[in-house]
Amino acid sequence: MIGALILGFAAGAIGRLLVPDTLSGLSGPRSWLVSLGLGLGGALVGYLIFTVGFGIGDSDVFDLGGLLSAVIGVIILLPFVGIALRMKGRAAP
């Protein structure tokens, strides 16, 4: 559980640094929670793409060895999350 939270936050923060303008309107604790949620979702997307889809990697969804695939998953999710938040009027354009 602790490993999943660490992986999620690290992947979310790295992904948001690589794609900076998508969620730039967030700050404070909400920004931390969005990074954590994005990282956990990105880890799941990366697991599904690389391990299930391509057969690369191990069978642990949330492990620190999957950080690269989790960051790739976050980068895939970021535009969709940004669009969804803009539609609700919660993020800056």
C-alpha cells in the first residue's frame, strides 16, 4: 500500500512536470491529491499497456520498478483529465 502511494505520487509529479500546462490552475493540497490520483491511474494504464498488452514486465501493478510505465501512463491520461476538469470549470485554460 505504501509502495503504491509512493509510486503514484512520484509518477504523477514527474508526469505533470513533463507536461506542465495541462493542470497549471491547481495549487495546494488539491494539486497533491490530483498528482497522486493521476499517478495511480497512470500506473494502472502503464501496467495494462506494457504487461498485459505487450507482455513486458512483472505482474505487480504498483511497484517501484514500474515507474517508467506509470509515468508514460500519466502522460497518456493528462490530456483527458485536463479536458474533463476544464469542462467542469475547475482548471485554468
